[in-house]
Amino acid sequence: MRSPPVPLKAVLLNTPDIELWPGGLLRARSSHDARALSRARHVLRRKRDGVYLAADLAEGLLPLLPRLQREPGLDAALDALDASPLHARNGIDRVGELPLHRLQERLDVLGIDADGYEARTGLALVAEPDWLAFAGFDRYRRVLWLRIDAARAWLRMRDAAARDGIVLEAISGYRSHDYQLGIFERKRARGLGITDILAVNAAPGYSEHHDGCALDIGTPGEPPAEESFEATPAFAWLQTHADAHGFTMSYPRGNPHGIVHEPWHWRFAG
């Protein structure tokens, strides 16, 4: 039995600076937020640091921080909010791309030369989609966002594995450019150098996770994103069946991009 289509009403509206989350999926961080989020149709969240900016209520927009009107990207977010019914009309699945917003700024912060990096790795720039579909939750009960076709394929593949007695868990899906930059900043704070980080993580703007088609996959009892996943029945199942669901492993041993072997990282290619 195939999984039902992902409901198009459960979508993340995406703009360069602000995400618009559907109501009921974000955790309140204060009593003030809790009252607003309990009634919100959408919540505007800053991508750079995850700060809640405003709640879209039936009676209008409720600011959740002072000086909301000065927030960069607010106009684009409100335009996306006004256009949001288009994604749920007549089964429309069209997904647009966001501009590569502030990408050079992010790379400059890390001291990465874009031209040299592209020539060395063969990786291409990856734009973020302008909306993503709710694909359930990951291992840590975080919301899993994927592009609509990847979301449907993931749910079908997960269910097919379950019928064969294999449990597949999502570890992570869509990541914004800002989120990828945060990964680098956290690892640098722990003392890792850029060269060491780039052996494991693609530079901001170059990760397959940016377009919502890539998925890190795990299985219960196995640590996330470790090469030991290769020895599990779950990985063996993926090797045999993932291709039929449109997924391929992006970084096998000896891949030309210089990224370490990642048996957990699979991308939906249709």
C-alpha cells in the first residue's frame, strides 16, 4: 500500500531571510510566544538565528519582537504569505528557486574562495526552494522538510522498508544556507580548521541539503552520520532498493568531490 500524498497545506514558505512555518509545528520559548503560537496560522522565523518574528493570526500580524517593520526581508516574507494559497490550489507542485542571497558574504566569513572551491571539488551552487513540504519528523522529533517530490518518495521508501522489517529514520533533510554556515561556525568554535570541516561538510551554498532533495538516513541503535551505518541491514536494504524509489548515495568512497565516504547521505534524483 502506497503512502498517501503529503498534504500540500503543510508547507514551509521560504524567502531569503525569513521562513514562514505553518501553525502548530514550532515550540514556544516563552509564555508570550505560547499564546501567540497557539493561535497562529503561520509563524515568521528569522533564518539566520531562528528568532520568532511575528505570528500570522486571523485578526492580523502580531509582532513577537520590537521594531518588526525594520526587519530585513519582511516585505518578501509578507508577499510569500499573501501568495501561499497558490501552493495548495489544484494540486500544484511547482517549486521555484530563491536567489543565491548573501552567498558571497557567507563564504567571505569563512575565508572560502568560491571559484577555487568549485574548481577543486566540482560541486555546484545549490539554490534553496521557495517552499518545502512537511515530511514528518526526524529521529529527534524535529520537523523534516523536503521538496514535495522528495517528501513523497521518502515516505514511500520508508514504508516499503518497514514492510521488509527494516526501520529507516531521517536524521536531517533540508538545510538553509544560513544553517550550513552555522555548522561551520560551531565546528570552528570547537577548534576545527576550515580544511577539516570541508572534508565532511560542503561549503554554504554547495550542500545537496539546500534544495530539499537530500536526506541523511539512520536506523535505531546506530549513531547518526557514522561510517558504521554501512554495516547495517538498513544500508544493505538501501543499496538494493533505494534506486527504485529515486534515491542515490551521493558520496561513495573515492568520490571526485573530496568528501569523506557518507553511506548515510542519499539524494532524491527522481
